[in-house]
Amino acid sequence: ERGGDSILVIHVLSKARQAGLKLSVRQIFENPTIAELAELVGDSGTMELIALPDGPAPPTPIQKWFFDQNLSEPNFYNQAFAFTLKRSVNAEELNAALATVASRHDVLKLGFAPVETLDALTEEAVFSLQSSLDYTNGPIGRVALSGDTLLVVLHHLATDGVSWRVFLEDLEAALLQRPLPAATHTFGQWANAVGGYAPESERTYWEQAVSGPFLTCPVEAGLESDTSTHSINLTEAETQAFLKAAPAFGVRPDTLLLAALNRALGPWLGDGRVLVETESHGREEIVPGIDVSRTMGWFTAIYPVALFLDSNQDLLSSLTATKAALETVPNRGIGYGALKDSLSATTNASILFNFLGQLDGLCAGSELFALSTDVPTGPWHGPTNSRSHGLDILAAIKQERLEVAFGFVGDAPIPALAERFAQALRELLTASEKPIPYPLSPMQKLFASVHSTRPELAVEQWKFALNGLVDTVRLRKAWEQVVQRHGILRSTFTTETQSVQPEVSLPWSESEIPDTSFDLETGPLMKLGLIREAEDCYTLYWNIHHLLLNGLVDTVRLRKAWEQVV
């Protein structure tokens, strides 16, 4: 319901580990409720870090990507945010705190220039800060203080979306003279550990992923100084609907955005495959025992995804196709950068998509900082730098509103594209509030056909002996919670589609064995009967249609359901 994105998940993981709870990123994504995670969480004890070598490390895939750009102003490739201070802080305190934070993180070892105190954060002053970093000799970061506003500029080689949370938490602890949160492995240690990572098992996938033909996006990359931006914004209510729509559809928020992009590109590019590069946090657990949940550095993984544009598809079919394309990506794309230079096919995507997540959460729970979106942070990239893509799409939630910015050069019809994107996204939000029809799988089509001719063959009855005293009220409530948790148990069917209903009334009897008749279109397609055989002996009958569960899946889900009931 909070619309979990990858950056938010890393933050949850970090907080869990600080509390001595052991979880993985994959576990959080695959089990997105507290109840499910509670079944998986392990006790990590004191969370001692495994020993890893320090010292020079080979360039990581994202570092290599950066240097391959051959930028004319490589020192001017930054990220910057402005924050409102909730308490008075002076430059001297900031300088001391920044030195403390820099001593914790190896990517900040080049240090910060002395804090500048400015009367106003003018365009000229901000540009001067942005253009004065040096990733070879330092400083790697600049900080300016203007009244109660703090502007922080960091070279991208030292930071990413997750790193900003870490930086602000450490800076706050240093300013309040508290111990910094427990350290994790350094960026250098991680880079050394994954330096030889080349997942050969993924090679075939990536060879096929970048093999054309692809539609051409007719937008030249150009220079940063020539960039135009067209933005669309959702209202606060629409943004809340967006965050709830993702779990309603069973997808991540970025999948919804890419599905809307799929719909928006079609009228411009026509039918076919278009290659889009997208980003993930890059902190996948590819080497056991490494913890970088509180490590600063640029970990991002950039990888290609082929979107299938089909003018004959309806909106939900486009969402299903986009979801399928993203779900096949191994390890959130981290292997692509490691294998890219050795692939036989190379195709450069003209479109870059990046969802930064909920930036409001950067300062969640902070005693000192609040994100300020009204203060200009200046250009993040030097004006004479070449753009990496013809069209870059940057999405983020700021001040509880989703903003999607389309950056481009020239007179390409990007404003019209952005408006089609907004329309498709709003249509998805509307659709998420209704039962969602999905096409049936081949096996489901078989059982739907069997139901129409021999319905008794499409139903299973399970019997369970329950010994001892049974709290029938709690047992019924537990089953209702299981049904609410699993969309498949709330599904109804036609001969061609399956729809997940938001709520169903669970058929429950304590006086007779439930019958095996079901109406596929109204559901629910399961019935329960609890019959008391003796004082402390019960039989539970569970009648369920094959369209919901079958074979091995039946046993796995049945066991999980029983665990949840207990």
C-alpha cells in the first residue's frame, strides 16, 4: 500500500539489519507484507561483517559506463538536493560533521570544500557549486548554507538514490553528536568482491535481449545545454492511487510507469519492439555475506528492456506484456553491465527511463532535515556534456506528487508523448479500482472447458482431521484472512478471462458438508465446512475448483495457507 520501490526496500533492509533482523531484498519484494516477512526473518545477532580486502578495485560496470561517455566536463556530473533545516546549524558545525561522514565512507575520501554561507542561492551561485567538483583531486562534494536552507552537491561517482539516505542519516548523527549508525562494507570492498562477476548463465538472455530489429526513436542525443524538459504531474490523490495501484496489479511502481510509456510510444513509433534502458539500485546480493545496505557509492545497474508496442492490444494487455518483460530480467539487470562488452550483439537504446522512488522519504523521521523542492539546485550535468540518450524520462515522487520529466533535444513531439503517457497512466489507475481481467493460461482454459461439460471433474475435495478443541470463530476468521491475502482465491472466470475480485464472502458451514457446485462468473470457487464428529474431533472439508490450484502448486499453496491459518 505504500508503493514500495527498490530504494525504499533498501532502506527497510538497512533498518531491519540495524535491529538485528536478517532479510534480503528479494525476500522483501516477494513477500511484501509484514505478516509474510515475519515468517522469513532470521536473527542476525551482532551482524559482524565478513572480512574483505581493501585497496584498489577494478572499475564497476556503472563506472565504466560513465567513463565510456567521454564527457567534455566529467567533473560536472552530479546529484544535488536542497533541504530545510529544522534547527539552527552553523558552517563550523557543518564542516566538522562533514569531515566525520567523509571519514566513514571511502567514496568521500576526497572530502568537501569548506561550507559556503550565502545570502541567497542564486542561479549563478548554484552553478558555481555544481561546476567546482573534482573526482580526481577533490572536493567530491560542496555544501552551501543560506538561512535555514542547506544545499548539498555530490559527484555522481560518490552517490546514488540509496546513498542519499545514508549520507543524511550520518550527517544528522554527526551534527547531533551521536554515534553514527553501524558501518557496512565499503564501496571499495564491494567492488573488489564483485570485480570478477560475469554471470555466464545470463549470457544467452542478454544476447537475445539486445538482438533486434528494434524501432528507431528519432531523437538526437545532443548536448546538455540544448535540453528541453516537458513534465507531467499527478495530484496528491492520484499519486496515492498510483502507489496503491501497483500492489493491486501485482507489479512494482516502475512497471506501471513503463506500461504507460508503452502505450504512449505506439502512436509515435508504430508497432514493433523498442529498446528502453532502465535502472535498478544495483545492490543485489550476488556475493554472499556482503552488506552494502548502508554504503555510499554509485551502485546503479543500467540494463535494456524490450517493450512490445502493439496497437491491437488493450491497456491491460500492455501492462501484462510489460510485466512479463520485466519479470524475465535476471537479478534486476546487474549482470548486463558485467557482460556487455563481451556480447556478440550491441544495440544502443535511445530511451532511458529511471524511477527514483519516493524522494519525500529521504528525510523520513529526520530531526534536522526536510526535503525542499522549491529551491533550485541548478543543472546536474555540465552544459557541454553530451547527453547519453535521445530521450530521458525521470520519474519521482516529491511533496507527495508524482512528477515525470521528459528530457529531449530539438522539436521532437515529446510534449504530445508526455500527455499520452499521463492519459495512459490515469487509465491504469482507474482500472486498478475494478476487477482486472487476465487471459487464461492453457491449463485454465482446459478446466474451464471441463467445467462446462463435466463440472464434477473440475473440483477437488480435501478433508482434514482436527483433533482437540477448536476455536471455530478464529478458524473461520483465519481462513478469511488467507482468502483476502491470495488474489487467486478471490478469482472469478469466464471462458477466456480471470478477474480478481477485491472482496468475496467465504462460504462456511458448520452444519453440513459443502457441495461441489460452483458458478465460475460469480465465485468464490472454494467452500469450507467444519463438522464436529466428537467432543474434541472435527473434520474440515475444503472444496476448491481446479481453476484456482492444481498439482504441485496445490501442495505448496495449501501448506502456506495452513501455516497462515495456524
